[in-house]
Amino acid sequence: MMRTALCVLAFLAPACVVKLDDRFKPQTDGAVTGAPADCNVVKPPPRSAPGGNAELVYVGRFDMTDPMAVRFDWGGNYVYAQFEGGTQVSAKLEADDSDVLFSAVLDGGPPKQIHVFSANAQPPGVQVPASYVLFDGLSAGPHEIILHRDTEAQSGVTIFRGFDLGGGHLLPPKRRVRKIEVIGDSISCGYGDEGQNATCPFDVEVRRQGDCPSDKVLPDDFDTKYPNCNVVRVPETENQYLAYGSLVGRRFDADVTTIAWSGKGVQRNYHEPTLGRAAIDRKVTIPDYWRQRTIGSPPQPGQMTAGPNWDFAKDPDYQVVVINLGTNDFTRDVLINNQGNAESTTGNGDNVPDGDIDRTAFRDTYRDFVKEVRAKRPNAHIFLAVPPMLTDQYPLDNARTDLKNALLSIAQEMNAAGDQKVYEMELVEQGTRYGLGCDYHPNLTVHQIMADQVAGAIRSKTCWD
């Protein structure tokens, strides 16, 4: 979501604090609908155990066309391995469009941030490392290494050429039987979750390349005035490893695939840009990404995708799917076209006022998407989550209630048709009492609360420990 629109929350906050303390306490298990499972009957799949061939495990969507140069860009994608021998582990990584941040985790310890530099956004003559040391001085014995991408797909593709184990060798990896898919927007990306307040920047400038102005603050039209200037910005406050979906996965020892992109919706997107390469994708919604793309990044001109279409035959048998969408569909926005004029993002002859939403069309589009997910995930428990950023005051009157009712009606419709594994649940309305991440997004405290709610909802249906 665009930070200018989200600033409206700042004016709402003083009037909401008291009500939030009294009225919006997080509901246990997200008040998930449907009867709980009988854990005397339901036997959950076991936690992970090593087994099989000694190999790397890839979680998420990866372009494996060249197994020696694996391409990916979705935030939340990760690679892990078990190994022993050697005193150092490194990763051979390349970034194309912009710098990308990763978390490296050794033996379940605290994450270490790895900053991968883009060779295409460096001043001439600057050498970018081909390999990044993740951990050094390792003790003897077996270890597990996890390399987790924290930066979402809009920052471009990363190429992974493998781990260098410093003379060590791979062991059979942990095989995680439990599988979760999270489908969402900026909230599921962990947008701004490490920010200290609502007005901190999502990304920060780290360098400039080419013919750039010397001004510390760039003019709004610098893209036009300085077409040969490349400003590299890094989303330092976005940490997908600490987002609610990843927290839930580690709690249950489950692998988690995340398909999420900031500003995207079910039926329409927030602030649909028309300039540059991103113009190709201005109307592409999350269902479009989910059903098609292995690589989420916008394709180059003349191409339909930046990689092969996703092959659903590669998917595991997900036991759980969490859909956390709708914030951007309900958020007011206008589109600034190439002539500098405002036009409605909800125009197209639908007779919906600027900044409003066709609630019936949204509900039907969301329902159809859930049916698509069910067709590809026949055995999964599907949770439809009311997101934390919507209130009944912002961005539209009754937005939170209307979205909740839409999701509840979808769940009830599918339940009535015989599908008892679709549920509505309500994530905490964040307000201001827990503090805020950048651009009014959930901070780490709210992500932990959401993780508690989602984990409770999953446990109530699956009996996972």
C-alpha cells in the first residue's frame, strides 16, 4: 500500500486508542469458524526427520531450468541443507535489478542478515562478490544451514549457484512433512515489520550510479530529468523471516511457501503505476501471480513472464493454505496516467465512485479464487483471514465489517456445498496500541500476535503440535 494514503491513519489514531483497548482484543485462534478437530481421532503428520539423498531442499517457487544457476525472487523462498565437515559455509549468489537481503540461519540460531549486491546497479569498476560468507569458525559435527530471502519479488531476481561448504559434504536433509502456503500482500511480505514507527521509510537509498544529481533529496521528477541515473534503494525494514507466516512454519516445523506482493489485491491493486517496466503488471493481481508465475518479477518488454509458467505438479500436498488479502482492494486510490491526469482505478464502466469498491464483484472474485485454490489443493484446510490494517473507519466506512462478511459468506457457501475445510478467521485489528511498522504496517509485535492466531486456528483443525 502506498504510504501517502496510509497516512490517513495518523488522523484516525487518537480517536481509536480507547476503543481498541476495549473492543479489539485479539480473538483466540482468530475466532476461526467451524468445529475443532477431535484430536483423539485426527493423527497429525510427524515433525521433520533426516532422510533420503544428501541434497539441498528448495522451498517456494524456483526456476530450475539451469540447476547450476537457480533463479528466484519471491520473498519467503528459502534453501536449506544438512552438512558436516569444514569450518565455513558460504553461498554463491547474484542479484540482477537491485540489492536483496537474506537471512542466514545456522542450526536454528538467530538469523544473520546477508546483503547481496546487484552487479547491474554498481558503479563501473566495482567488483561484486560472487560468494558471501554466511558463517565461519564452525564446530565439528553436523549442521543445518538455511538461506531465506527477506526482500519481496519487486526488487528483482536472485541467482543461487549453491553452497560452498568449505571442504565439508552434504548429509540427508530434514524432511518436513507439514506444508503451508501463504497467499497475501505486503503484510505477508513483512513490509516494514522491523520499522520503529509509522513514518519510517520502507526502503533507504544505499548508492547512486550514473548521471545523477548531487542533491541529498531527489526531486519527484528525477526519473524524467535524469534518465541515466540509477538510484539503488534497499527495503531494510522488510524481514519476511520474521513475518507471521514464517513464524507459524517454524512453530510447527513446517515448510512454508509464500506468494505475496505489496500493493496487490484480489480484484484490483493499490496504486497501479503506468510508467516503466512495472507498467506491464499494473493490473496483475495476486490470483494472476499465483496461477501463473514461477518468477514474480515483471517480464521484459515483449515477454509474458520473466520465467517459465509455474507447474503445479511440482507443488507438495499442502495441508494448510492461509489467504490474507483484501486490504488493497478496499483502499482508496487514484491512478496518475502518463499525461499526469488522475483517473479512477475502479472506472472501466463499473459505476463505482472513485476510491470505492464494488463489494459484490470483490466477493465473487475472491470466491472464484478460493475455488481455484481448492482445485489445486484438494486436501488443504483453507483459512480466509480478515487482515489487520482495515478498520470500519479506514479506508472506507465499514471496510473491516464488509470484508469480514464477504469472507464469512464465502466460507459458508463452500461449507454448504460440501467443502467443510474452508474457514473465515479474523486477524487482530492493529490500531496503534502495539506500535506500528513503516508506512502503518504491522510491526514485529503484531506479526507475533497474528502468528499466535494463525497457529491456533491451524492447530484447532489439524491437531498439529
